[in-house]
Amino acid sequence: MSELLRGKRIAVTRPRAQAARLAAWITEQGGEPVLCPLLEIAPAEEQAPLQAAIAQLDVYSLAVFISPNAVAFSVPVILAGRRWPEALQAVAIGQSTVDLLAAHGIENTLAPRERFDSEAVLELPELQAQRVAGKRALLLRGNGGRELLADTLRARGADVDLVSCYRRSAPADAGPLQALLHADELDALTVSSSEGLRNLVDLLDGPARARLRQTPLFVPHQRIAEVAAGLGLQGVILTGPADAGILAALIAYRWRQP
């Protein structure tokens, strides 16, 4: 086992179902991951829109999955009643989503290779106007979220249906994280969601927020870094994309000596 993160207590704030890989990697490097999900994930309260999309799945040319959660809360429902249409092209934002689709037997998914966000998906040659105009696209996502993908595909001539197949909500409290911050026993946090970061700041009391401002915060996207700066957090480290980028930044970081 490597000792590159030995003695470092690092909060992993992804939803619980997506936290295991990064937590395991931190452990392999000698660190101590602390699982503190800042988003709770559950099926959408209203299932009728998903069922309606499944009933007409053959009319779509593209099925765009916003996240692994979009796969987890839609594909099993789809495959319980029918086969995946051979002509339906799956599109994903990140590699974790591609891998989960493959685990369900959905291969040849389109996805960006370097940046994992809506902007990168929209740069794919297969999603340019000359390729999507006149086609129908199904966009599977959580409640709310950005409209960039849907709006841009529509501007390029596609007919886009949005279906929320899962919902995100804030946890009831951030007690374990708050206690660690109060005791100055947390070396760093990893945050992969702007919404989750806002949830954290809202849940903490004044002293914990003050400590958070000075605690290293590793984030894999510029948009999250901008939100963090707007919230007054001063220890923001922008990493490479996904869990691999976060881990590389954790290993390379010049940690404060005790």
C-alpha cells in the first residue's frame, strides 16, 4: 500500500452510491476517507413521464444520460419491459455513465474523452446541427439542473423531451462533517457538485463555515470552483476531471505539516 496520503482525513461528498471508488483509492494511498454525502438520491416522485418515454422509445434517435444516476433510475425500468432499441444511440457525459450503461448491455455510447460536462458533450461531431436536425432526443436527468443541453440541441433543430427519472435533495444535516471541522480534524474535502457544495454551506453553523473557508477543497470542474469562490471559500484546488483527477490532485498537493 502506498503512503502518499498517510494520516490525511479526507471527506468524500459524492452521493453514497457513487462514493466507493474514490474512497477506495484514498484508502489505497494510506488516507482515511470520510463518507459525507451532500446529495441524497431517490427515484422521481412522478414516474408517468418515464413510462410515457419508454412507450415510445423507438421514435428517438438519441438518449442522453446526464449522470450515472440517470442510468440507474431509468435503464432497469426500461429493460424490465422491453429491449433497448438497436437504432437508439446512447450519449453520456462521463466515463462512469458509459461504464454503467455497458454493464446493462448498452454499448458504443457517445461521450467526450477529456472534459466531462454538457459543453464537452455538445462539441461531439455527432451532436452538431447537421447531424441532429429533425431527430428526436430523450434527455434523462434529475430534477432541475442546467438547461444547456436541451436548449442547444433544440437550437440545432432536434426535438428534445426532458424526463426527470430521479430527484436530488439535501441531507437532513451535516453533523459528522461539522464535528470534524469544529475539532480541526479534517484535512480536505472533495466536492463534485455545485448543488452539494451549497447544501454543505447551508447546513453548517458559523464556526464550521469559518473553518471550511480555510480547508483545502478539491473540485473537478471550473463551475464548482466559481461557486466555491462566490461562497467565500479560500482553499479551492481545481483538479482534473472525475475521480481520477481528484485523486491525482490529492497526491500532488503540498500538505500543511502538523
